[in-house]
Amino acid sequence: MRLGEVSFWFADLGGLPARRPALDGNTTADVCIVGAGYTGLWAAWYLKQHAPTLDVLVVEKDFAGFGASGRNGGWLTGGFAWRHDRYLAQGGREGVRAMIRALLGTVDEVIAVAEAEGIDADIRRTDELIVAQNPAQEARIRAELAHRQSWDVAEDRVRLIGAAEARARVDVPGLRGALVMQNVARIQPAKLVRGLAAAVERRGVRIVEGTAVTGLAPGRVVTDRGTVQAGAVLRCTEGFTATLPGEARTWLPLNSAQVVTEPLPPEIWARIGWEGCELLEDGAHSYFYAQRTREGRIALGGRGVPYRMGSRVDCAGTPDPETVRRLVARLHAVFPAARSVPVAHAWCGVLGVPRDWCATVGYDPATRMGFAGGYVGVGVSTSNLAGRTLADLALGRQTDIVRLPWVNRPVRRWEREPLRWLGVHGLYWLLTAADRREAASASARPSALARIGKAIAGR
């Protein structure tokens, strides 16, 4: 089993890409973007779409796609993963509904750009399934359906199916039914981020790699390789934001990890099914997420060690042994037919979590500084809308998306250490214990431990 080396997705491409040159001394730009992940690259792409002569520079500490953009589960969903009611103060009910619609549109938008730019990212349109394996999970997916339908936006996109129909799609032990969400897609994330980086370079965007940012100010980005004087500065660092000066409490770098198998033989796939390559998760509090890859592997992810003291990030994707053990055990529990298939690769990475678990795009026209992030794990689609929004804000375009309620929504900061370490680890202990209780119970009532944990976390 290979550990780390950023992710399996880069191994799938033949290894890590050759580094682009670092910044070579002081320079200028109309717009300087910090971070060459999805958000920064989408912002660059839309800036050049609307203003082709704009001088755009993207500054990256490692290489394009080093962070979550090259390590995620490959879920392009357009999902609204945050508390709807927390955006009401900024835009009212209609504003939240507009944001839901805009996010749903990102699936078609990303696919359209990939097709136009010739980016082969193993994209396959499919459905998302949240499977229920005990009465409490079944009650939870029913409540989720009612919640989504209450917003009266694309309610025909979501439906419940029973055990027989769910099992015909994918044979998971103890299956009681599933929540189905249409119009999502599976992707190979590293292919998408590398293709997007190449696309913006073809439009004249400069990307410098191996260049660490040490300070941000209006009109100025200070790096270990020189200083950039820029008309506008956009911070697109998401899960790595905590590594920047003064940002340790802005977004918590929550760790997620994945394993991927060797390709499964046809006789095992015949037992599992999953011919539709649906994006798969379960209704547990400490849920897993999985995809069937283009060559017939199972990639499954979940939480390992959720957070490192002091907002430290991982070491180039190398997970700890206990995290790998837990994920392999989860893989075999969900897909017992795959027990004989070796696990080929394991890796981890961080995603940005705000204290109130709500994503934000911010821009100050006076200082011309902007930022986006806090996606809490749905960044493949959300980053597209965020990058588009940042581009419009930086250009002063008065579009519908710059008026969505996540724009300039105040970001609540996390507590100081050791409170945030204790809080996050306590939360996941409670969620895991809640899952154990629910799995052993015939009751549909959710465990009180999960309610306590989520109340502490502010979710």
C-alpha cells in the first residue's frame, strides 16, 4: 500500500507534476490570487473570460492542486451543505433559494467548461445515494428529504427509494433504503485541477509555484521569493488558510482521509452492483463517502484524526496508521465482497471549516481584498461558484451572484487552543459513539449524543 504522495489521483496520472518556476523577485499584477486550487483557478478563469487583457498572477506555495483540489473524493454535487437558516439575515428566504439554485447550476457549469477546454477528468453524470442501514439513519434521510423539499427548489431532484430499489443499485449490508439526488457527477479531481491550471495559462494567467506567502495587505502580497504589487488581492487558500499570518482561527483545517483499492475483478462487481457509479455515502453521523472510479476501483473516505493541535496541516498527504486501519475496516464493512482486494493507496488532506460551519465569499471594494472558503467538504462544486463570484466582485460586475447571501457574510472565529482541539475531538467522539448506539438499536430515534455534539460544535 502506498501512503501519501499527496493522493492516489496524482499517482493515477503517473506521479506528481513537474513544478512551475517560483516567483523570481518583485513583480506587479492587476490581480494577485493566493492559492492554485479550484477556487483560485476558477477565479482566474472567469477574470480572463470577462477581461481578457487583465494581468492575473496566481501564487502557490507547493503546486497547483496540492491541497484539497487534488485530494478530494471526486464529488461534483452542487450541494448546499450548510444551515439554510443562517443565511436568512443576509438575504431572506428568497436569497437562500437563489443561492441553492446557483449551487445546483455549478454541476452543469463545471462540465461545460471541462468540455470546452478539452479537460478529460473522468466525468460521469450520475446520482448521489445516501444509504440507510438502521432505523435511525432511515429516519434521518426522511427528515433530510422533508427539509430539502421545504425550500421549494428543484424538489423533483430528490426522492426516497426503498430497500429493494436501493439494493438493485448497490448491495450494501443492512440496506433499508436511500435518499437519491439527481444531477451530480463523479470526477477525477487531479485531472480537473491540472486541466484547469493549463486552461488559465493558455489565457495568459501566470502561475508561480514553490512560493510561500508570508504576508497580505491591500495592494501587496509578500512572499519568500519577492513582493507582488497588485490592484486586487484574492485569498483562495481554504483548508490552508490557518497557515497564513493572523488567520489561525479563521477556518479550522479539518482532516479527511481516503483509501482506494486495486481494480475489482468482474465477479466481485457482479456481487456489489454499483453499475451506475453513483456517489455513495451513508446516513451515519461519522459518514463515509465513496466513488467507483473509471477503472473499477473503490475510493472511500471519512474522518480519521480529525484535527491537529494548533491548526497544523498534514505532511503531504501521509495519513497515520490508525486512520488507515479505520478506513479499511469501514471499506470492508460496507463492501464485504471486496475484502480480498488489496488496498492500493491511502492519503489525507485538510478542508476549511468555519466556526458556524457556513461558507463565505468576501470582498472589500475599498481595499480590493477578497477571499472565499469554508466549504466544509463540498468544495468541488462550491469553489466554482466562489471563483465566479470573486471574479465579478473584483471587476465590479453587478451580477445576481454577487448579491447572494454568502457574500460578505461575517466569519465567526474559532476559540483559542486548547479549546478548539478539545471541542473537535470531543465532537467526533460523540458522533462515533452515537453511531454505535444507533447501530445497536431498533429505535428510529437519533442518539442524544449526536445532538449534544452538534450543539457544542454549533452545527
